[in-house]
Amino acid sequence: MFDVIVTCLQLLSTIVIGLIVAYIAYQQWRTNHYRLKLDLYEKRYEVYSAVITIFKEALLEDNYIASKHIGKYILNTAPTDFLFGKEVNDYLRKVGVRLQPRKPMEPPDNPKEREKWVRKQIPIVRDIFKPYMDFTKLNREIMC
């Protein structure tokens, strides 16, 4: 009888230890999962910030954007192929082309039209980036 009790306790303790180890492994996976999301968010926010900055430069400098700002924009948005889907990548290319300084032989943009276009883009940028940077669902997951 005593042997049966000892065997049952050993079996029960093995199961409990296995459950504890499984719980710890799950918590580590969950922590790493959220860390990955945070790292992606930080990278994506850098790109979002570059887009907002180039729009700010366009508005502050009377719609003329210096080549150094375009170069910085291109550098900051280079990793987007790995961070976003096709929609964001296409949009970022469109912005880069639209805000390129004109070559000497090309007719200049209408400054008012360009300013209107830039101002219209700010809410569009938010909408395009939101699916990739929205943490509202993640907050509910963490709290539960």
C-alpha cells in the first residue's frame, strides 16, 4: 500500500513539474513574441517618422526639398521591403518620386498644388501605416 502511495506521489510530482516547465516556456515564448512586435514597431516608426519629416520639410521650405532631405528619406525608407506590405512600399515610392527636386530643364511644380498634396497626405500616411503599428489589440492581449 505504501509503495502505491509513493508511486502515485512521484507520478503526480512529475506531472506538476512538467506543467510548471510548460508554463514557464509559454511565458518565455509570449515575452519574446511581444518583444519582436515591439522591435518591429520601433523599426516601422522610424520609417513613419521619415515620411512625416519629409512632409514637414516640404511645408517649411516653401515646397522645395533639398537633395540632402530626399537622400535622408531614401536612406530611412530603404528597409521597407522587409517591414511592410506592397501597399506601403508603393506609397513610399510614390512620395519619393513626387517630392524629388525638379531637374533644371523640367517645368516647376505649382507650389500651391504641391502644398495641397502634401497636406492631404498626412492623414493618408496614418491610415496606411496603422495596420502595421496599431497596438490596441496587443494591449488587450497583454491585459488578459
